[in-house]
Amino acid sequence: MTLPAPYPPLVAGGDGLDAYPGDASALQARMAQIYGVADGQVMAVRGLTHGLELVFRRAALDGRSVEAPDAEPYAGLARLYRAADGERAAVVIRALGSPEAVGEMAERVAPALLVVDEGLVEFADAPSAATLIGDHANLVVLRSLSLAYGLAGARVGAVLATTETLARLAEVVEPYALPEPLVRLAMQALDSSRMIETAERIAAVRRERERLVREIGRVMVVESGVGPILMARPSDVAATLGELAKYGVAADRSGDRLRLPVSIRPEVNDRLLTALGLTPGKTRAHRVGQAVRDTKETRIVCAVDLDAAGPIRIETGVGFFDHMLEQVAAHGGFSLRLQCEGDLHTDPHHTIEDSAIALGLALKQALGERRGIQRYGFVLAMDEAQANVAIDLSGRPYPLFEGTFATPFIGEYRTDLTAHVFRSLAEAMGAAVHISVTGDDDHHKTEAVYKGFGRALRQAIRVEGDAVPSTKGVL
């Protein structure tokens, strides 16, 4: 059946879903860029397990056997696609070691396929075995968007191999194997506007993992593992599972070991440590916020951490604006990651405006109930220019900007958008922002405004207690 449905579905975002899925060529091309392989060496699949399944299907159809780890999902697939005893079709391994070791094994098992499970490679220091595909025609590398890209529920992954091997696997792929909504989600997750924040998320998990290994290792053996999963050997598995459940910590039993989760949030990991009888240092949960803004004009991801000084990374495609946002974060004393893919071929207006909105929304989320904050901020002189900035994080937006610029552009940055930026920020974050600026040099005046805003914001977001700074009891 290839004819479309007679009408589109009654669901939000369902445009185009009345037709059967097309090919996933655009997704595969993007995956090739991300994974560093040539075009035509990627097949998009429904997660890593689907890639494994195709290998087992191919082997069963050819009446050959597969050697695989004696664990799920490998063992389950072996039972499902039991092949006749005969020549070995493939060897499946979990490998995050050196490419040299993988290359040696590929030569050793040839002509059988060597299938390498790299579902967690993004969290490891080891380089991907995918770099060897051009040298070993029998090498198949499996990748996943489940954990590194947060799409565990969507089930999207990739098979990396030579075009000839992919053609053999394609012969056993079922029709419409990758539903259109999954393709769309994967394309969004792999969009270039997401890469800065994805890299920071992975780095944060790795930092938390190192901390947990160090702390948990004081009371039980912690075995090697990668990414957001720790393998630990408590003296009493059942009792430890019971204690973890009391604290709402999910864990899986694997024989006499436990698979423990690693969160990106330190306070969640502290709960795990407490459940194991460890006493983590008392730390206030960081005030973090994130905004994802996708329109027909821009695609933006913005994340802030008001209680960390870094990292600060800005990429909007408008160099001077990047520098100004860096000034806001640096003088504001908070971490800011913002990446935008906008219609710069038209004009920088949408990129600058939407980035300001995204930053305001992320700040609003990070402030939460605004409990304990100083609330108000004042300042800034820069050479001959003077910027006066007053902020009230009241929850009520009220932008006021007084000042003019004689120079239309600074680089690709339109100076007339400066007032627009702070209006968008005030409205998105829910704040009164009053700015006036005077001076002769428009570069100095613009920079003074952004720096002054950062300094005023630094004062206003400072935590000095636990009460909401309002006689109303709410902001």
C-alpha cells in the first residue's frame, strides 16, 4: 500500500503524516557527517537492536551462524533467528577499545562480518571503529541516538558499513522500517544548532560519572562501564535494591551486580549516594534553564546555569552579537550555551531577535520561583560611553530603552536591533529592564549596554536567602 490516507491525522505536528514514509536519505546524510563516514556508508535503523536484528536475519536467511555475547538482546535475537549450524556469518562484540584492536579482530574473523556495538561510544575516550570501515570490508559498526542524544524512547540508530554490506542487509529490511516521526525527531536532535549543548550534556554526565565512581568505590566494587550506567557489586544485591527504591532511585539487577543510573543533575546523583549510605556534600541544586526554539526562520538551543561561571559558548553566525552575548554571560557570572541556525542569507534580524527570546526563556526557567534572589540590579561606563541599566526580576515584563546609534552596522550586527534585543529579553524572562546609553562611539555604547546588563543581572540573580523578595510572597 502506497496511497496516502484520505485526510491528515488529528494530531499536532501531523503535517505530512497522511503519506507513507519516504526514504531516510537526508537523515543518513546527516548521520554520515556526524559519524565521520562517507555518504552511502550509513543505514538509519530503529535503534541499535534493529541493526543487530538485520545481521541475525541475514545470517538466518543464508543458513549460517552468529557468534554473539550471551546476554540480551544478543541472546534473544539468537533464539529468534536461530540459524542452521554451518559457516559463521558474523561475530558480534561490544567494543570501545582502540581501532587497532578492532582492525586486528576484523582480519581474524574475515570473511565473516565483525559487528561492533558502539551504543555508548560518545561517552568514552576511545575513537570510533567507524574510521576503519574503508580498510575492512567486513566491518559493521552500530550507533545509537538513545542515550547520547536523549532519544531512548524514539528508537533511532545507524548501521555503518560499506555500501556492499549495507546492500546485503537492506535485502532483509521490512517495508517502512523507520516511521516518519522518528526521522523528524532524529533530524532535530542531530541539527547543527544542537551540537554545543549535546557536547556539554555528555561532558556533564562524564564528570558526574567520575564523581560517583570515586564515591561509591568507597563502599563497594565499581566495575568498568561507560556513560550513564555504572556496574556495581554490593555485598547484598536485594537489600541494596530495597534501599535504592526507598529513595526513588531506579536500578537493574544483573546477576550479582547492579546497573546504577548516572544523571546529568548532581542533586539526583546525591540521592543515589545517600541511598547507598554515603553522605554527599550539601550543595544547593543549580538553577538551570533551557529553551529550544524552532521556527521557519531559526533553530535555536539555549541553556543557562546561573550557579556556574562556565562554559560560555555562543554561535549565532553573527560575530559581534556572539561577542555581546559572551559579555552578558561573563559579566553576569553564569554559564551560557547558545547555538542558532538562522536565515542569515535574508537578514540577521530573526537570528538576533529569536536568540534574545530563547535566552530570556532559559533565564526565566532557571529563575523558577525567584526565591531568595536579590531581585534588583543596577549599573557602566566604557571609555566615553555610559550605560545605565536597572533590572527588576519581578515577573512583570517592562522594557524601556533610551539611546540612539548613528552607525547602522557593526560587522553584520544591526545596531537598531539593540533595543529590540532587550525588549525581547525583558518580555521573555519576565523583568523590568530600563536602559539608557550615551556616548560617541557606537561600538563602545553597544558594548557598554550588554556589559551593563550582564553586571546588573549578576546582582539581581544573586541568592541571599530563601524567601521570595516580595511582600506579596510571589513574583
